[in-house]
Amino acid sequence: MEKKLKEYKNDDEMGLFVLIKSAEKRVTKTGKDFIAMTFQDRSGEIRGNYWDAKEEDITNFKAGRVIYLNGKRETYKSAPQVKIMAMRLADDTEPNDPTLYTEKAPVSISDLREEVSATLFEITNADWNRIVRALLKKYDTQFFAYPAAKTNHHAFEGGLAYHTVSILRLAKSVVKQYPQVDASLLYAGALLHDLGKTIELSGPISTTYTVAGNLLGHITLIDEEIVKTAQELKIDTNSENMLLLRHMIISHHGLKEYGSPVEPHMLEAVVLHALDDLDAQIQMVSGALKDTEPGEFSERIFGMDGRNFFRPTTDK
């Protein structure tokens, strides 16, 4: 059986089918073209540079295509890297379906659907319930297929729904401990807070940002959808219910410098931001440590202020 990316160790010769997750044309200091690449299969990812790239290579080796990769597994700045020896496109007689190589959420889609559906009955505010149901129905396919991010956290197929359900689980624990928190508002905010990523991102394979995603971002995009949906449902867009729900969404990044138009000014908004941040950070650190040998530090994580993290020798 063909080895997976994660099964290769330092200095191993590599030969396997992989998906090109990203491919960016760059130029060396001497003016030669090369392609900075990220490859993936369901076990994980690895980066590598394809030097002295010809125009034909740049055309052929694009994100979203399956290739057969030959190379040598190395380490660069505490991160796995492949020294590319050769690569070619997979043909029609070979496993060339990109979905065979995408990492998936660790929980089944059916289980995620079940938890989301059950939570809807716990949103007792009629306005919030109707809006959440309408938007989840509209973006159902994307919500359960898309990643939660391009690269940082939950960047895998089903990651958006998995991240959302993880926050819901945490939120239910918070509500039990702190009964002063409005459960309906917190659950509605949790379900909608990242739903704009179904518009911001291109999809689960070789994910990129859409034009709308680049120009507006997921917070603005879902806020617009909430207002539009309320109008369609004949809900007063100037009501307090609407202001509270919209505030949950636009404040969930916490600080203006992190993309929120306003900072949290309600208890439930503070909780949502904290839970969102907690789940994202746990996922980022866990993902980095998965690629790190025991007794070593991980590569630096952009989403964690460039810090790296230590994997204890007892973690085997």
C-alpha cells in the first residue's frame, strides 16, 4: 500500500500521488522562475519548491490538480519539506480525483448535522430562530463541506461545520455554568458567526478567497445576508433583536485590528469571541504539533503571533 505524506521520515525517498493545494510562481534572486508549492493528502500537507520551472510547468502544475510526486523528505525551520526530484500529472487510469486527497473533519457530516439540528430547537427567540434556519438552509451544502479558513484553523473539508459545532459544545457548557448568559442569542451567534465563509472562500479543494471575500470579508458578507433574510421574513431590521444578533456577528473577532467593525459590548458577544478564539487556537497548535517530532518545537504559527510550540517527549 502506498505510504501517506505523514508516514515519511527525514531523508526518506518519496513517491506518491498527492493533490497540489497551492502553487505560486516566484522568482529567485538570479531571475529564474520557480513554483512555491504545497502538497496534500488526507494525512496532512508538505511544502516544496519546484526550481527552474518552465512555462509548461507553471501551466500544468496548478492548484487543484493531482500529481505523482518523487522527492526526498527534509526538514526546514522545524517544518517538513520535500526536495522535489520529479513530478507529473496523474492520468485518467490513476487516482486523479482531488477529493481523495483532502483532509476531512474528524466527525462525520451526519453527526454534525444532527448536533446543528438539535441546537435549533434550543433557540427560543422566534426572530433569531427563523433567520438562522433560513440561512442554514440557503447555505446547507457549503456549510457542511467548506473549510473554516484557507490556511489557519480548521482548514479542511467540513472544517466550517466542525468549528461551529465545537463552539456550540463549548457554549452549552458555558450556559450551564453561567445562567445569566442568553443561550438563544449565544447559539444563534455561534451558528452564524462564520457562515459568511461560504461566500468568502472558493470551496473545500485548493481553497482560495473569492473576489467578494477579498474585498468585503466574511463578517460583512454574512451581516448583509442577515439583514436581507430578515427583510424577506418581514422581521423589523431596526428591532432590538436584530441589533443584538448583528452585534454578535460583527464583534466576534474581538478587536478592530483583527477585523471586527466593533468590539464586543454584550456578555454573549464576549463569550462568543472567547470561544471562537479558544477553538481556533487549540486547532492551530494541535495541527502544528502533529507535524512536530517529540522533543522539538513546531514551526512558527502565523495565527498565533508567530510563536512556535514545544511537543513534549512524553507525547508519542
